Amino acid sequence: MENKNLVFGHGIPMGFGMALAQNAKAMDYFSSLSEDQRKSIIDGVQNVRSKQEMREYVNNMMNNNFTG
């Protein structure tokens, strides 16, 4: 069954993809990560419950020096 909440079927939740699209630096950072690091960040998105939380999650993603 197709999950319509994923961006282009690439495993990126729509809300996360939308928040990334609004923050070019965060999108560049996310794109530079390894596949495992990106998966860990996407897994963390599952705990986000609102648009504001998602924006904060994306904005803080780089500040947390994510290492996977």
C-alpha cells in the first residue's frame, strides 16, 4: 500500500520535507549526511506532533551536531 505522507516515495515524511524546503541551510545539511544519518533524523521525526515542532526540529537539526 502506498503511503501518501511520504515525499516522492523516498521515505521522507511530507511535513519534514516541507519544513526542509523552507530552510535551505537545513536542506543542504541534511543532503550532505550519510544515508544512516538521514535515516536516524527521519526516525526522530516520528515524535513530532505539530508544524511548529517540525520547524523547530529542522532548525535545531544542524545545531545538535548530528553524528548518527
